[in-house]
Amino acid sequence: MAEPGSEVADVVVVGFGAAGACAAIEAVEASDASGGEAKVLVLDRFSGGGASAVSGGVVYAGGGTEQQRAAGVTDSVEAMYEYLRLEVGDVVSERTLRRFCAESPEMITWLERNGVPFEGSLCPYKTSYPNDDYYLYYSGSESAGGFRDAAKPAPRGHRAKGPGTSGKLLFAKLAKSARRRGVRVLPQTTVKRLRTDERGAVTGLLVRTLRDAPVWVRTAHRLLGRYAAKPGIYVPALRKALHRRAESLERRYARDLEITARRGVVLSAGGFIANRELVREHAPAYRGGLALGTSADDGSGIGLGVAAGGATAWMHRISAWRFITPPSAFLGGVLVDAHGRRIIDESRYGAAIGEKLITEHDGKGWLLIDDAIAAQAGRDARRQSQWFQWLQALYLLRRGRVSARSVAEVARRAGVDPDGLAATVAEYHAGGADPAGKPDEFVQPLRTPPFSLIDVSVKPNLGYPCPMLTLGGLVVDEDTGQVRGADGRGITGLYAAGRSAVGICSRSYVSGLSLADCVFSGRRAGRSGALAQRVLDKNENVF
């Protein structure tokens, strides 16, 4: 029997976001399929959801999903693979990426079986995130210059069907499915360290939990966590203040609890974008953006794995989203730096634009448009946008831009080199293929005054924030999700998933690829943990 102040489970999942929920569900399913029974316990610092619940709820999938077919879209596993290989590079092996693509349609079906709704309503315009009329869209750089030449473009952004940003809905459905399958969730619990035996195998955890705290304490802690996530995500000072209050409650009322994991521990506690010290250490250039996630995205899950001997990789990779759509009319503009030089094909995904701005142009950029584009943008902004996108478009069209009758004058007013901008515009109008590779359908001559330069620089700006999330994490075995040490050997009993681990999106992110990797890696880790050799005697009582 488990002693007082202790718990025993077969699989313990640390972090209850999309990756953790998928790991828990798959652990139960895999155990059932093998004729056994796995008792699964999920721990979460707050009440679950994490960055997944504040996301757009987009899952990157293709190769012929039911939603693509319903929209009349022809896609293939090979086309999906050829595109993603350009984005993913060598962050995972060719075999793993091909498996991810091949299993992609089944992944959507699996999510639907667990209650997540999708729909094949195809967005007819290029956007960073569709309004509530559409749930399938081009969510990356599939149709941008260069990429369309390597692989046939197809819309693969599958947005969970729900109003607004639907990450909250996606997580709620997964959480409900996990609980329905008997997964036990212990919220308001912080893992202090992993327990290991003399061989280095992970056998359990020491946690601090508010489980037995007074009701008012747990209620206050839950509300603090909720509002620190949203709206605290947009107001960092508010998030910091609320998080400190939550920590104060934890210090005063939390109690120690020993948890034994008979088969394995899955670390799925998110990335480290909320840990400014780690960001400064690994990616010092990425300091002017908005931390996309919750205050629990502090790298603690990665830290637990490192303390147990795990290796990390790609910790320097951060995705910074500088979207210039909606409205889609802005794609006709020309993106330049302080010297007036062209930065990138404007039809590229927002993370590619953000990376260029930060790593090559000191985070500074301006979008040059003419009056025709400005007028079209004004007409399209509301109907193409979610409410927050509309407010950002209004900011850009009003406070974020300067205008003048000539290109030279608008350059001087914005602080951009006039000669450099004039040369860029002349090259843009020279005819033939666009110098930056922008496809013809997005190229629009800039000839109608007044001309405007819209400031799209990456800097703290509530009116036009630049969301960021970390992409690196613990190195894992690509077949099992088992955490690996610096010597390449697996750590017995320890697995990782989601943004706590290196995965499909750890080199380059497009919308939906992180959630898709959470499903892919979460299921992998949960399945491996459930089927692993038991660490303790199988007859020991659980819970």
C-alpha cells in the first residue's frame, strides 16, 4: 500500500496542455489495446490548458484529410513532406518527418474521436488566422516564392471549429476525453524534482501541491492562474503581479507529496518563453516580443529533465510572429529596413518575417504601401479579421504609419534612407520576376499617392505585439519519446513531449505545427510510457 502523503501511478504526466492530454489519453488507449490497464496521473502547476489553451487551436495536417477533401483540395503526403522538409531541415530525421506526414490524416481523425471538431470551410484569402467563417487555410509559406516551386501548395491549417481563437475549445475537448477515460488530474501541483534509483532510472517525483489547502486558497490560486494567462499575456506587468501572488499562496499552503511512477514520467510542461533569464542566455536577440504562453512556461519541465541527465538542443530557436495580414491587401506592399532595403517576400509566414527582422535588420522594418492598398486594406480589415486582428489593423493604419505625397518624403518622415528606398521601389517596378521572389498574384505596383510607411518593427507594443514562443527542449528518441542523455543513451522511465522536447517544429514554426507536434509527440510518449517495463511490482496498489 502507498504510505500516507504518497501516490502511486503507472504513468505520471507533468503538464496538462495539449501534449500532456494526448499523452494521457494514448497511455490509457495503448494499455487497453495490449490487454492491460494503466493508471495515469496528470499534474499541472495551475488548472490545465497551458499555452495550448491560449493558442489559435490550429493543427497542421495534410496528405488528404477529410476536411481537405470536403474543400475540394488535392494534397499528398509527398507534397506535405517536401514542403515541411524546407521548413524543418534536419531537426528530425527524414524517417520521422515522413511518418509525421503519413500519419497526419489519422491524427485529425483521432482528435475528432476525442471530441475536437474540425471543418473544411476554406479561407479564400491569405491570412495569419481566419475569421469565424473559415476553418481551413494556408497557415504557412506553402504558396510563397520558392516553396510553391518545391512542392504543390495546399492549405493544411486545420483550425478547431469554435468562435474566436479556438485553442481553449481544443484543450477542453481533450481534457474531457482524458477524464472520461479515467485519467486522474491533480491541478495546482508543482514538481520539485524527479526521483531516480541507483541506475539513474526515473521512478517518481517529489511535488508541492495545494490539494489539501482551504477551498478559498485553491479558488484564489485558480483565478490568479487564469488571469495571468489571459489577459495577462498581453500585459506582462499584470501577469508578473498575479504570478507573484500565486507563488505566495504556494509557499504558504502547499504541502509535499511523494509520487511513484511504476512505468514512466512524461514531461510536457511547455517551453521557457516566460523565463527571461533563459531567453537571454539562449536567444538574447529575442527580448522585445510578447511571451506567448503562461507564466508556467518557465522551462521547469526542461530543467527537470536536465537534472535527471537529459540533453537539450535547439534552445536558441524562438519563433517571433510579425504578421502583416490581415488585411490581405498588405501583401501588395514592400517590406524594407532602415536603409530602405527589401527584407523578404511579403507573402512569407509571419515567423519567417520576424526572424529576418530580428536577426538581420535589428528588429526594424516598415511596410511601404500606396493609397490604393491603404484604401483596400481599410475596406477589408474588419471582415477578414478576428476582433484583436482588427484592432491591430486599425493601429497600423492610424498610429503606426506616416504618409506623404512622395516616396522620398515619406522615407524622411519615417526615418528611412530615401535613396535606399527609391532604389528598392525602382527595382520593384522594373518588371519581370519580383526581386524577393514574391508570387505575381501578390505583386502590386505602388503608384498612387499618398504613400505610407507602416512601422512593423519588433518592440514592446500593446497595439501591435510580436508574440514569441520557444522551440527547443530535451533531446528525445524519435521512435519512443524517451529522453536522451549527452551520451545518446535513453534515460529509463523518462519521456518528453510538446515544447518541453525537441520536435517537428523546433527549427522553424508555421501555424499549427506546434499543436500538431504536441499531438504527435504526446501520443508517442504516452504510448511508450504505458507499454514500458514496470519499475515496481505490478501488484502494488495504485492511488
